[in-house]
Amino acid sequence: MSWSCDGEPKNSPDQYNGTGPHPPCDNDGSICMMCGLPKEAMVPAGNGGSGGELPIKKILMAVAGVLVVGSGGFGLYKAFSGKPQDSSQKTSEVTSTTPATAAPSGEFLSSKAVNAALISQGEKILLTGGKADAEKQAGAAAFVGKNWDDAIAKYQQAAKTDPNDPETKIYLNNATAQKTGNPLTIAVVVPIGASADAAKEVLRGAALYQEQFNKSPTVPGRLLEIVIVNDEVGKTQSIAQDLVNSPNVLGVLGHGIDSSSQDAIKTYETAGLAAISPVSSSVSIDSSNKATLKLTKLLEKTDEMLKTYLQKLGETVANYANKNHSPAAIAIFYNSDSIYSKQLKELLVLEVPKASGKIVKEVDIKAGATFDAKSAVADVSKAGANVVFMAMSKDQVEQAIAIAQANKDTSPPLALMGGSELYNPTTLIKGGDAIKDLVLAVPWRWEKDDPFSKQASEMWKGRVSWRTATAFDATQALTAAISSNPTREGTVKFLTQGTLISGTAKEFDLFKEIPLVTTVEGKDGPPGSKYQFDAVK
């Protein structure tokens, strides 16, 4: 029977050594996978029962709709792993063609990789231009020489200079894992070249969980190591083959829903390497509202999770628009060459009429096409729109900002809404006053009373995004699978049987409504902007 731990002993606190309070974590073993406290620590004083048993909450991010690459992503909202389903349950067969034989400790994955310049455990710096570049390069030099103590010291100094840099924290933890020997290794694939900010947000979530896990590893003597991979355009499948050819890598996080990502997933499937992405996972809910994540073969449920998420996003947007701008007359800006953007547009077309609204115009902004934002906004205003929804892909933030700026000069200006691709520093910095009151639908939102928000903000010295939250959960889910049987075969088996997931959010359920944020003036936004994203109440 599963039990829940929040890091705070319920009886004789002095008797137990944990790592401090944390979001509730559901466990099936005798030890909490997050903080190391035993199940007995959660038994309230004077209670002879099992203690600490909390129902799994109905909070699920069916997919972090646009988390990483190709307008898709990976991740579960506040997901915590539990026990697998009954082993008799039908599972997808995965054929392993790559032996899970560990490479010698200290041998870098990039040493034999075709895309060596895009892969690092700490021996090279992929994210440059920060305040701690000099210290990071010194840390990398020590890492190359396998001088782990010096690498740890140099990366510690870099972390002090720039506490907001996730690459530094990951390499610091990797150096410690290498020094300890025989680490548990996963790869996190992020679009550093295409979107460094989004990549950093994802890496912050992975780094936060890595740090927590390494304080209390569930496999004695084996710490978590994270290989950072820059998913450069045109090299996705080749990168996937590099990871397959690196036997130390036990699992992969990343990739989206585009064709290159699907090719990469096929490569992992053929080799028997577990990869959590929106096209390789599915979620089911039983009669008691327990949600289970399963690894699926690509051909079985290609984008079921993304469609579920986008459908709820469409419902949420339609209901909000009609409630606040009744009757809602929506113009949709999208790009048909993006799977994510096109699917979101199509679902909005279906959902808006159900909320008593209407779609007055659809504007397709194809990549590379000439786009006149001023003329386009004038046209949709003339068509009777009172709301503009920007279903833009990650590479069209500039066009979205142009729409907002053109709208600012429109009389009267239209209400602006959008998806999670616009949740980034560029929108706040370059949008200026034009993006005031912009409403975005996102998988998770920062709130000052949320335990994870507090925890992450303390580590990164500022607010974190939904990409950080979902990456934290995806890292935790994959690490739990690896810890159960630290082999590729064991990890795939664990995930294909199914992993219970639950969450800690308190006011919404992503099967019912997607969280909304809006841009308001404040001091918690990125440098160069007077705006920040706050929750829509």
C-alpha cells in the first residue's frame, strides 16, 4: 500500500534525519524516495495504523504541451512515481539490441559520439555568456582531467557567482557522482541553440531533482548524473544514436512531436532505451482517480497526451474568453507548418462554439512568410473580433510581439490570449507595455504559497516557470524507474508496466481546466522588463 511523505516526521522528529520539508511524495517502498525518511516517520503520534496515507490527487499534466523541442515536450505536472501496475497487465514489447554494460568510470560519453560538441557531462560548457563563464571553464578543465575535487571546487565557485545557472549545478553534481563512482546516468535533451532560455528552464527542474536525489540516493552508493545534450536542428536522430551507443545512459528526457523527434523515439525504441516524451507516453485514470503513466510504442498512441492537453486548453480558453468578453468573437493566429499550432487551432475551432463564442477569422502565419502585423490586426478587428488568440509555435514569439504592438495602436484594442510558447522572458522584455494584460494558458504556474514554488525559488534565487516544474517531475519519474532496476531493460519494463503519478497543486485539475496567467507590472520579471506573469484568479 502506498504512503505519502512530506519530509516532516509526525512523531519523535529528533529520531529521524531527513532533508527537510518537500512536496508530498507517494512511495511504495519502506523509504521515501525524495528525502530518505522511513514510512514509520509519517505515523502520527498515538496512531497505531499505517499513518501518513494520503489519497492520490487528481492532478495530472497529460503532457507539458510545449516544453522542449518541436512545439512538443515531456513532463508531468508534479508527478511522483509509485508502484507499477500488476505485471500481468498487457504491456508494449520493446526489443533491446544494446547491452547495458557500463563504460569505465570517468569515460566521457562525448569521447566516441558523432555529435561530441553537443554533449557534455561537465567536460565542456554548452551554455556560455553568463556571469560565471571563467569559473565554469575552469571547472570543465578540471573535469576533463578527471580531477574531481578540483572540478567540484571550481563548479561550486561558479554556482556562487551565478546561482541561477542550472548547467553549473548539474556539472557540480556530476563531478560528485563521478567521484563516488558508478553513477546512474540519464540524458536531458534541450534546444540550447534554438532557445537557450527554455533550455535553462528545463535544466533547472532536472538539476533541482538531481540535487535532492543525490542527498538520499535510493540505490546505495550510486548518485544521479545528468548528461546535457543540445538538440541542434538537423541532428536530432544522429544525437539519439549517440545516446543509444552510450551504454551508461539508462534513460532519456526530451524531444517533441515533430518528425525529427519521432525518428529519435523510434531509434530509442529499437535499442530498448526508455525515453519520456509526449509521443512515447500515455496516461490512464482508474475508477479511484489514480493516474498511471505508461511508456508506449510510437505507433500505438502517437500524440494522445498532447491532444488531451490541447483539448482542455481549448475548453479553458473558450470559457475564459466568453466569460470575460461575452459574447466572445475570437480571431486565431497560428502557423499551419507546426503540428502543435495547427492542432491547437483546430481544437479551438471546436471548443469555442461550445462555450457560446465564435471564431471570426483564422490567420495562418507560415514560417518564412511575409507577415504584416498591423494589417492583420486591422483585418480581424474589422471582422468583429474582440479577442485575439495567438496559437504560435516557439519560433514565432517575435511575430506574436508584433501582433501585440499592432494591437496596442488599435481602437479599441482587442484582448490578447495565447498558449505556453509565449511564456518566456522575450515576451516580457520585448513586448513592453503592448503585452500588458496578456493571458496565457500554461501547464503550471508559480504561486507564493505552493511548496514547489518556494523550494525552486530558493534554489534559483527567483521565480521558476512551468518548464522547470514539469522537468523536475519528468526527471523524478525516470529516476524512479531507473532506481527500481538500474539497467535499460529494467527501466523500460518498469515504465511499460506503468507508474502511478500524483501531485501537490491545490486549486485545479488539468483534466478539467488549464491554469491561466496574466502579465502584470511587478519586480519579479526578467531583467529589462517591468512585467511578470501572475496567476489569474
